[in-house]
Amino acid sequence: DEKTYHVVDIGSRRKIGTLDESFVLNYGYEGADFILRGKTWTIIKREDDEILVAPAEEIGTVPSWIGEDIPVPFEIAQEVGRLRRIVSENKNINGYPCDKHSLERFLRQIEEQKKHGFIVPTDRMITIDVEDKNVVINACFGTKVNETLGRLISALLAQSLGESIGINSDAYRINLELPTRISTEKIRDILLKTKPEALEYLIRRILQNSTFIRWQLIHVARKFGATKKDFDYKKIGTKKFFTLFEKTSILDEAINKLVWDRMDIQNTKKVLHRIQNNEIKIHIQRGISPISLAGSETIRGLMTPQRADRTILMALKKRLENTNITLACTNCYHTWNTTPKRAAPQPRCSRCGAIRIAVLTRYDMEKAKLLSKKHKTKQEVKEIRRLHKNANLILSYGKHALLTLVGRGIGPDTAARILRKYNRLDLDRSEEVQINLLRDILKAELNYARTRGFWDN
């Protein structure tokens, strides 16, 4: 059986779903975007049984994975391209066998494209839309041909640039996310200069050297009986696992299966022939056209950045306010348990009235005993200094310092860097300033999650 990973929102620490091992292997690298429960998330950290995520900062980002749809065949996509060509030439298709609503929607899309001054992509025209580091190749070639072309283009561009390239494709477009701006002539050159007879060899080499093959290889190895069903690849790492099966029939079978399931070599060869014989033209245009946007409009409409940001920050605030903490008086060493929500705006010792109060989470409550200890080690002296710095922050910022210090991975030094940006009166009076503080706390937590392996070592 395939292993699953819990997906945890790093802001609220709430479980939001699960991901299959196949997805995690192929797409689950840190920084990857994907859609779950109608929202786009970014992977912050991969752990043994869970994936820590945060809401994607840019809703327009192309997700690395949006599920597998039934592929649109080459012939159907070409027919759509043919209809686009007929309509763009102002010819009538009223007799075409389809319902009235679909026809009206189709005609509106072509009209919108032309109204904004963009060339219409058809069965005989590829358009390449460019805006900053985003490129959309509009191509009416179907799901598998566009997957094949997308893998070819992204791999050859990545080799040229020396950096990885984000790719997402569907039946009518190939979306590329580039690390930097490039001349789109490079894309044109790939389509014009790649020899059709070399395509299959290139695709097999590209797949062999990609993360795309990982899950397929593990799956095929299990089917061949080369690994046990409960084999955990993480014990040796995916790279070492890959080298075990390099130049074997198991790797060949994994590549064969990927090519069969996801690619269309024969029709892609036909497309390259037609491009190189000038039967299919290529037009480069500045800006992202309505037809390009049609492919990502469902993603763009899922969640507005402002609402998403506020929702996550409120979830973070709720978690911080309900964290179990111990407050320790640095004067008389009295301790008491509470939560930031129940604490006074300016915490005060109920025994001696002092206001130099340190906060300790459940993980380090024992450190409160160090305050009254007579003979201390060098390390214990350092810990007491940290407690006093902690108390000074609470003295200066009150409850706002409490919320900051209970953030995951936020010690007194990090908390001081965050809080020094703010004025106590502004924090007390302005909800907007409080939101900004929460945003800084979340950034610090995300940074800790990314670098935790380093600090743990």
C-alpha cells in the first residue's frame, strides 16, 4: 500500500489533508506549490510523516501539480484549433454540431483575444505570450503532446540557463516559470532545431535525469519484486535508490510506462516536422493574452491574497493566544501557568508585584528553577541571561512580547529583532500594526521551519 503524508498548515498547526507518496516523491520539494482544499500552498518543510506548508504568496503562481485529468487527444485539440482559425478569419460556424451556450462562449473567447490585439492560437499557429519571467506557449496539440513538448523545452532551457524551470501544461497551453528573463527566441529555436528523429532519445534522457521518474521507479521495482512492499526509500535516499537500478530493465520499464502514460512521441514528431516545414507558424507576443489566462483563471479565482493573508494570521493569533505557558517572576521566583490570552496586558507577579516577568513554554518550564539556583554552570548562566532578556521584552512590550516569544523557534534574540520595529503605543491602539506583528512572527516561524535541520545539527 502507498504511504500517505499529513499536510500541516504551519501557521495554525492544523492538519489540512494528506498527500500520497507518489506526489511527494515527484513534486514534494521545498518551495513547490500545489492545490489542496481549494487553496494554493507552498511546501516549507518535508518531515518523516508530515509536510509543513504555508499559503502561496502569489496566487498567480502555476501549481506544480493539480491532479490528473482525462487527457484530451491530439485530434480533438487540433479540431479546436481549426475552429479557432475559422472564427478568427471571420467565417461562420453556426452549423457546427454543439449547444448554443458552448458556441457563444467559444466565440466570445476569440473576440476577446482579437479585441486586446493578440493573435489567436490555432491548429496552424503557436503563440508564445511573454510577461516578465512567465511564458505561456499556446499550442492546440492535446494533453500528451503538450506534456512532451513542455518537458523537452523546459529541460533544454534549464540546461542552457543552469537553473530549474517550473512547468505546467494542459491540452492547449504550456506554462513556464523562468528563474530569469530570457529571449523567447530560445524557445523558437528549440522547436525549429530539435530533430524529430532524435525526440524519443531526448525525452528518455530527460525523464531519466528528472525527479519525475522517482515514484515510477519505486512503483515498478515493487511490481518486479525487487523491493519489499513495506520498503522505505528514505532509509537510503532516492538518489542512491536510483543508482541501484541504473542501466537495468526496471529503469527501462519505468521510463517506458511514463512515456506510454504521459507522452505522445509520434504526434509530437509530426508537430516538429510541421513547424520546421513552416506548416505551423510561431508568433511571439508581449503580455499574457485572454486565451492564456483561460487556463489559469480557476486557480486565480480560488482565493484573494488579502483574505488569505488575514485568515492565516488570525489562525496564527488564535494558536499563539492559546499556547500553554509558564510565567516566572525574576524577583521572587514565583511561577504560574496561564495562556497569553488569559494574561494581563502587562503581566505582574501576584506574590511580590514585580513586572519583570519571563515566559517559558511547556518545553522549557524547568528553566524557571535556574533563577533560584545558587551554584550554576556556565551554560545555566547563559540560560538565565536569556530569561532576563525575555523578561525585559515583556517589560517593554507587555502581552505583545508574550505572543512573539511563544512563536515556534523564536527566542529572545529573534523576538527582540521583531519587536524593535514597533512602538508599544501603536501596538496597543492599532489593529493594523498588530496584524503586521503577526505577519513578522509568521515569517520567523517559516524561517525556523526551513532551517530547523541546521539548528538541530
